[in-house]
Amino acid sequence: MTTVAIVVRQGADEREIDAVTGESLMHALKGARISGIEAVCSGSMVCGTCHAYVTPGPSGELPPIGEGEAEMLDEAVDRRPESRLTCQIDVTPVLAGIIVEIPASQM
Amino acid sequence: MATAPDMTVPRGDHAPVFDFDIYADPRIGEDIQGDYAHVLADVPPVFWTPANGGHWIVTGFEEIVEVVTNPQDFSAREMQIPRVPDPPQFIPLSLDPPDNIPYRRILMPMFSPKAVRAMDDDLRRWANELLDEVTVGKNQCDFVDAVASRFSVTIFMRLMGMPVDRLREFREIADEHFNARTPEDFGRVVPRILGIVDELIALRRTQPGEDIISKLIAADFDETRKLTHEEVQRICFLLFLGGMDTVTNVSGFAFRNLAQDPELQRELAENPARIPQFVDESLRMFGVISTPRLVVREAERFGVTFRPGEMVLCVLALAGRDARRNPDPARFDLDRSDSAHLTFSSGPHLCLGHILARAELRVLTEEWLRRVPRFEIASDQSCRFRLGTVNALLSLPLIWEGGKGA
């Protein structure tokens, strides 16, 4: 089990949290009690409440957006090009240094 | 085919047993969620009740999450306690993943954050129309009959393209469904609901509109085909039951609590910006659904053995009152941070209307308190209620000052 450091931005606040490889980014955010990530469906990709803006870290990589995720994101409020469902991103070493911004509409 | 649960197996092994009748337990009164919490306070979060043919009851937050996110062991394909032959089938609720997913993809844009945001002005206009009628020059009403049911059910009926003048008739049929226990009961009520649904589908096939039924008829399933009549029918069956009785019930309990708390009324009337917290806290404390699952594979969990054919009932209202998740859970606290509930369930069958429900509760509370900042329960009357897998407050007589009398 290894951890990778990720940056979380909520409005003007910025903090760093450790995410454990193998869990989902959503679980890491929930585990760190980040408000605005409700994830009311517990990662079943049916609610869209774990939406966040995710910018790659130094690796420049993020897992690709799947078809179901893209459909859910079409229905998100304030969608941006960096929009992701954090339940669909598994934590791996390539995520080190990513920036996760919580949408204002979810805070 | 469904197999009957094997009641010759002694329950037990290590299962805690507690006799609890979800339909008529005499210890449960109109404060349904509070009474549930009180009666089950010393009972483990997973136990077996011999009542209603015998079934499991799950009340803990984490335990419920595990059940509703584990369709391999706990299937949604049957929802009746006790089990009945040929149980009613709902789409997508009765389908385990991945079969439910294409249907949710069709329905999701109609209930998404974006869709609900677009309804905001309509919700407020409808709330204003209704509340003017109920409150101007008046000083009392039955909140469930005059406000909660009419507001949320007419919103639903408008979305569905249903004739709003049949509201009471439709509500009564939904109530009959939630009171059904036996195959004979279901045999009477299900065809009536499907008949109404068929009528509406037939209408929209010839006169399409902007309503949900028209959208279902036009929808592409997995981009390969249209939905069959039966699929549209089974989706509308579920929406009918969901739309007739759920937000109504939560609003009833939320306002029953608000009516008994003058301090909370003052706080919200002075600071309407806190109403979203009131909605969240009300949802945490006043869930109304207990969601059943059928054990389809032997599973060792929580120190007990679930056997195929047994029913498991997750009491969603108690998840928000789990002290392991929400400290001091019986206290209504607007300042609660990091609170959690499962009032909309979780997992692949998370309530499709969860965003709409929150918006309805928020708008209704805002508009009500603008007109009636101070109110109470009429002391000479008690509230009627219904117990089961969908708990309901059937009446809530409210009185207030400032009107000219009814």
C-alpha cells in the first residue's frame, strides 16, 4: 500500500491530502472529509455528486473518461473540460500531484 | 424461479432475534422514526424478526451501505415482505446492475442537477400559487392533505403529463398499493395502476408533449432500439409510486418537527439562507423508506449467515440516526457538519428523484415560512400515520395566528 499526495482546492482554500493507491479518488476525498463530495450512490456512477475539476499532476496523465461517466457529466451543473466523476478515477502513482477543485455549486 | 424461504432452518445460529412487525408494531406511533430508534436502541444493527413470515432487518449506516451496494448477494428483484408469487416488477428498481443501467441513463437527464435547476422558477411559482390559496385569510390547514401532497404530487403529475384533477384518486390508489400484503391485494391494485399508466401511454403515443412519458416513448435504449410498451409501463409504475408518496411523506414529518420547535421556526424565518441545512437535517432524521432485498447467494456478513430466499429490510430512516455515523443523532441540529444519511438509499438504486426532492423541500419551506413564520400542531387532534416499507404521515393539522379565520 502506497500513498500519493494530491492537492484539493475549495474556493480560496487549498490543502494536500494523501490518497491510498487502489482506492478511488472519491473515497480518498470522502476519507479526508472534503465537503462538497457527497457521493450519495457510493461509487455506482448514478448520482453525479462526486463531480470535481481534476487537473493532471507532473505525469500529465489521468485515466480516460468512460461513456457512462461522460453521460453523467453532461448533466452536471457548471461542467468544465476538467470535469470528472471522482468515483471513476482509481488512485495510482500517476495521480501524484493532481489538483482537485470542488465545484462552487457543490459547496 | 423464486424459492420459498426455508423456515425449517432454525434462525439463528448466531443471529440476534427481535420480534418487530414493520406493518403494525404497537410501539411505533406518529413519531415513526423517533419511535423506531427508541424501540431498536438496544437491538443489534442486523437482526432477524419472526414477524411477517420472518425476515432480516438492517438498521446501521455502514451495514445498509454494504447491503445496497452488493447486488451479487442482495438482489432488488423482489420487494415484498412477506414474499408473494409473481411480485410486481419495476424498471429500473427490480433490475440488478448492469441491467438497470441503460434505463437509468434514459431517466437521468430528466432528474439531473441541470434539469432540476431549470425547474426552479416553476417550483417556486407552483408553491406560491398553492400557498396563497391555503394561507391567505386562513389560520389552519391539514398540512399533508392541503400542502405536502398537493405540492409534490402536482409537480410530479405535471412532469409526467398526468391530469392534475385526478390527484386524490391517484393518491388513494398509491396508498392502497402501500397497504397491500397478499397476492390478492396486489392482484387488485396493480392492474388498476397499470391501467392508468396504459391510458397515459396511449395518449402520449398520439399526442406527444414535453412530459416524461413522451420522452420515454421517444427514448433510445442503448442507442439500438425504442423501449417496448411493457418497459415504458414498468418505468411509469415505479415513477407513479415514487411520485405519489415520498416527498409528501418527508415534508409531513419535517413540518411536524418544525411545528413543535418555535426556536427553529424563528431561526429559519430570520435566516432563510439556512433552509438548505434544515432540509438536509430533516432528510437525515425523517427518512420514510425501508428498502427490501432478496438474498440470492449465501453470505456471511456482520456475524450472521444470510440464506438464499430470505428477505432483508434496510430501514433507511435509521441510517441517519446511527450514532456511529452522526453523534447525538436524536438532536435536530442545523449546525451539524459532516452528517450523513441514506434517506435516498445508495448504490445502483439511489433514488432518482433525490435532487428534485431536496429542491421541492427547500422551496416549499422558504415560501411557507414567508407567509406563516409561526405555527403549531392543533392540540386537539392527533396525526394519522401508515407503517410499512414506505412510512407515511397521513394528516398534520396545523394552526397559526394572523389569518382572518377559516
